[in-house]
Amino acid sequence: MDDGNGLGDVLETSDRRAAGAGGRVTLTLRIRRYNPETRGQESWWDEFTIESEPDDRLLDALHHVKWYLDGTLALRRSCAHGICGSDAMMINGRNALACKIIVRDVAPRVTVEPIRGLPVLKDLIVDMEPFFAGYRSVLPYLINDSGEPEKERLQSPEERHRYDDTTKCILCAACTTSCPIFWGDEEYVGPAAIVNAHRFVYDSRDEGARRRLEILAEKNGVFRCRTTFNCTDACPRGIEVTKAIQDVKRSILFDRF
Amino acid sequence: MTTVHTYDAVIVGAGGAGLRAAIEAADRVRTAVISKLYPTRSHTGTAQGGMCAALANVEEDYPEWHAFDTVKGGDYLVDQPAAQLMTEEAVDAVYQLEHWGLPFNRTPEGRIDQRRFGGHTRNHGEAPVRRACYAADRTGHMILQTLYQQCVKRDVRFFNEFYVLDQLLSDGRCAGVVAYELATGEIHVFRAKSVLYATGGYGRIFKVSSNAHTLTGDGPAVLFRRGIPLQDMEFFQFHPTGVYKLGILLSEAVRGEGGILVNSDGERFMERYAPTVKDLAPRDLVSRAIYQEIKEGRGVGPRRDAVYLDVRHLPHDVIEEKLPDVTEFARVYLGVEPTREPVPIQPTAHYAMGGIPTNTDAQVVVGEEETPVPGLYAAGECACVSVHGANRLGTNSLLDIVVFGRRGGLHMSEFARDADLPDLPDAPDVRVRQTIDGLLNRPEGANAADIRGELQEQMFDLAFVVRSETSLRKMADVLAGLRERYERVFVQDTGKVFNTELTEVIELGFMLDCADALVAAALARDESRGGHYREDHPLRDDANWLKHSLASRQADGSIRLEIKSVKLGPYIPMERKY
């Protein structure tokens, strides 16, 4: 590489940054607890204060609590880098993935609660079945009865781009459980289901748009949305959820399928 | 109380291999999928770069070139007929996924676009070839979603958050599995004619790993405890570009799109180690090169134990359109802006080449003569076909799961259609109940996180990119000590509802089994091949070691090692240069 001097500057910066870090921070976690086996139907708050690395994830801090302070703390997690969608929680009042929140950004004090609108089963674990039922209701799979070609179906980069954003959904439920309409009525299909319908409605290879739009035109469908943008703010994948919902509304009102 | 369910086919695990098998089996026989996670949480979803198949959409390519690269990349420990089969079926496997809606990136003509990847070359090593079909840098996510969508369409029966803890065998054939229901703590027996394991890897035995917390070797360990040998466990892949300290994967696609590795001198050091393909050498070679640079004092970072992955010279639209996720990982977890700064990386434990021995129909086979265990199957990372040999090429894992998931699903359902329902052994749940009761009725004891942390630290120090007899003997001693502590591990939570402390402790037990097998096999193999590098035996030794290893747990707790022939083919082992 001919850029040796440039890298020299970068090396110095990275060394300085490391020298400035190093110190641990004190973090107090205020966690909403629930355990029907030991404490009945009432939830309660617990506080834990730990020492943490500033660049740790909030998930690491929760692990520290579980592994060293209170083994009964229950949460879901898997990949720990924002792809599997297991650890959506309400963190300081906003939905996020615990593995994408960095301790430095929330210290010295953070409040952690389960996502809202789904039945809590234990601590930070909620019943995801109503959420997945909404997902399943929009026929979330490619519908094409025209027969399969020998090779791939053709799709231009522009056609592919039309639905790119909504293919990023990881079904973490952060959007749906940030929606005030969903909090009030679990029958509302919710933002994530609409995102997954969108992903197929605007796929040039799909032939099921009319059926999906009929489902979403019904009373628990897309017109319940009041465009509060909570869903877009909550999405850990940066999907423009509200825009996707508006696309679908517009198609129901103006397009012929 | 134990609930008994009866199925023709039971699939354990709902990542790519399990879902692909389920699609095949559910159309034919009564099928259930049991998974400790919701299917969409599976680790297939984190695979980034692509899935190789010789479509020849953007340049000349043939399955035969792909087969050669796979065999050479695997340092000739690959079973060549299996690699030939996989690379031939790859083409239809990609079209199948496209027909199911997978949103591949496209060429201007609307065909599936393809890009370069490590170790994939034109005409037996001439130059890198564009073979990897991809969907931005979330190809695994799109495969997992697409397969799950097809399962929803077929109304496949899922038992989500059920954790399989034991395999049932009667008269030498598969009889079913025993599972623990996370939400209730209840035990379920699944009586089944055929069972396919697709539980993924066990990278969590290492401190720095790209693997999910839940990748703890459950399937291999369950079978290991039932006397099934594990094959080639010494071969673990250390991916060169993990996020510094955290191990989060930064896809090889970064280098496929033109990213380079540089040391503290600003030198593109891979030019010295692999003059032809440079940064796109196979992962084992690149990881060793990084280790060497660090050892010789050319590392970066505060402890000089990293090197840089540099994409500053790439066009912004390539970074934003083709590598959006990996760019975000650098921003979120390192606070580094890759368009302006190079990203500190280090090798990360990524993929188990070894696992449950199978044939190309995904049947579990035992011994040198490869006798199938009737009704028992495995596919994906938990299995060892072996198509990856001593070092897997990038993208071949996604190919493996769809090709052998499909073959396994097909074979298990045909087997189940013709087979009688097996008898259950007496008291089929007794082992699982004893394990759980033992763990929950202990007033005090060792801390599981301490044991796990020490396992991960020591495996990282003693059995990682570079190993030796000394380091491995030390690791074997460490494991014996950890085992002793594990025998008196303490679980504070005695409840039944989502007792995730209990399930984590059970996972730790499985991790210890996998580590035992890995270290025993690595100690025995006194040569260097693929991902297994012994600094006290730095050369490959085909005369003695062109062999698979089989590790079996003996009644006294020790591990017995045997060897098994590699199925050779047209490719004669030669020195691996790139």
C-alpha cells in the first residue's frame, strides 16, 4: 500500500483512543421483573449496580447480572450483534436490541423493561405467538403459480431495489411493540406484519399482492396506523417502517392489482 | 409428567439445514421441527457474504472448478465424491432458492449477480472467480427467511423453544428424542422413526468467536454421550476478520469487493503470503498470516494484537450497497467509520469443520466401514460429510446446509415411510430427569460463568490458530479441572418457567464435551493441515495423516481415537499455494 503516512496518523489516533479508554464505568440497571412462580401476578423493580467496560453492550451488562448477581433473571438472546432479533427490550422507554446499545451511551443508569403489548411470561421474556400470528396472516411467502423456469426468474436491479428495505426485517417485534395502536388492540396486525407483506407486494416476481392487500384493507389492517413513526424510530435495522406502511395504504387506495 | 408425541420425522434445529430438511420431509411424512430458539433466531441468519455455485452468470465457471477449489481449500481432507456432488447440486440449489423468492442481487441483465470470495478460483487456481451469489451482505439472513417462509406456507409443525437433551436408541436404531420445554420446564418424549440433527456449531467454546451465545454443540454432544463418534473435531475454522475483541464477523465479502489487510507498517502483507490471490487466500492461511504479523511485532492497536481491514479506497456506493451491515458493525461496536479509518480485526472462532459423521444422504454413520445408524441423520455445521475437510471455503457452509438439508430431509422421509414405528426404551426420559433434578437440587456449588469463562479463555490461548503438544496437554489438564468443577455446578433458579440459568448450565456441559473431543483429536494429529496448525509439526504429513479422525467417549470417561480413510478422487494432494 502506498499510503504509509496516512496509516501512521491512524495508528496514533487508535493508540490515543485506547489510552483514553481503559477506565471502567459504574452502571446501575433498573430492571422490571416478573415471575409468576415466585411472586404471583405483580411485577416489581430490581436494581443492580455493576462495573462495566464502556464499550460493552448492554447485553453484556445483563449477562453480568444474570451470571454473577441473580441467576433467575430471564431474557432471550442469541447472536449478540443485532441480527437474530432475540433481545428486543424497552430500554430507557424506547424499544431497542440490548446487543446494539453500548454501555457508554446509557451509563450511569439504565432502565430495562420487556417490550409492551405482548403478555409477559417471565422478566424480559414475552409471549411472541400473537406477534408471529400477525406475521403469518399476511401470507409471508412468494406466491407465483406461473411455473418455475429452468434457471432464475429475471429481475432488474431497479425492480430488486423496490423492496430491498423491507427484506432487512429480523422479526424482533421492536416496531410492533412500540406502536400505540398495537398496545391498545392486539388484533391490529402491526407494523412488522405490514413490512413483511410489503416485501412481497412490491417484488416483481410475486403474484399474491391482491390477496395480501385485501387482508391488509380489513379492519385490523393497515388503516389502523396513525403514522406516529414510533415503529421507524424503533427499528434496529433502520427500515423505513412508516414509509412502507404508507406505500401499502396507497396501493390499496389507488392501485389496481 | 412426561408428554409423548409420535412423528415419522423429527428435525432438531431450525436453521438453514433444519428448515431445508423440513420443507422436504413435511411434504411427505408427519414431521415436527424442534428448536431451542424461534427459527428466525438461528445463526444461519448471520451469514453474510454469499453462496457459491458455478452459474457462470458473470464469467466462465464450472462445478468442476468449484469442486477442485473445495478440495484444495480443505487441504485434501475433503471426501472428494461428496464435494463433487455438492458443487454440482449447487446450481439447482441456488435456482430453487430464487424460485422461492430469495432476493439475490442482480446483474444489469436481471440475472443473479456473483462476486469473488476467498479460495474460489478460475481453472484450478489461475485467478479469483466471481462465483458467490449474494443478497447484499445478509445472504444468510435471506436464506433463513426464505426457508422459514416456505415452512409457513407448508404449515410445518414447530416446537419452538423446546431443547433436545437426549437421543433415544432401541436395538441399534433411532427411536426418538427427549426434549425440555423452556416455557414450562416439562419433559417431552418424541417417538420418531427418523431424527435429523441440524443444531449448528460450538464456536462458543472460544473466547473470541463469531458464534451466537446459543452455539454450544448440543447435537454433537448429545450423540457423543450416546456413543456416536465425532469426526475431525480438531479442525476448527478461525475466520481472519473478526471485530477486534468481540469476534463479530466482518465478511470475507469485504475483501471480495476489494478490501485489504494491512499491518502497522501500512503494508498489504498478504502479498507476501499468497502472491496470486493475496487477500482472497483461504481463511486458514490468512489467519496464520495475521498471527505471524502480530508475532513479529507488526500488529496494531493498544496491545499490538490486531491488524487492519482497510476499505477506505473503495467507492462509497460499493460500501453502502453491498456491505451495509458490516459497515454498521464497525460503527456501532468499535466507533470506527470505515470510509475514513481502517477497522481493527483479529481472527475469530467461526466454524466447526468436524462433527457428526454422515454420508451424502445425511445418514449418521459409525466406524471405518461407515455403517449407517438406521433412522439417524445430521446436516449442516453439526455434521461432517466431509465436504469441508480441514478448512471450509467461504460460502460453502450455506451451500452445505441447503444441499445436505434437502438430501437428508428426502432420505429420512423415505426411510420413515417404509419403517415401522420403533419401540421406546424403558423409562425413556430417565436420563434427562436425573440431569435436571441433579442440577436443581444442589444447595451451593461452583459458578457456571466462571467455568465457561475459563474454558473460553484457555481454549483461545491454547487451542486456537496455533497449537502445540505442550499447549494441548495443558488444555487437556484444564478441561479435566473444569469437568470436576462442573460436576458440582450450582443453579440458583429452581423454577420451571424459562429457567434459562438451567439451560445455560446444560449448554456448558455440552461445550465441555465438544472441547474434550477437539483437544484429544488435536493432540493426536501431529501434523499441520488446514485449520489445525501445530507449530511443533508445521508440515502436512500425507503418509500418516491423510485420514479422518473419529473420537468416541468411553465408559470410563476417556476418549478413544480411531482413523478413517479419506475418499479420494481426481485431485491428487499437492502443496497448497495461492
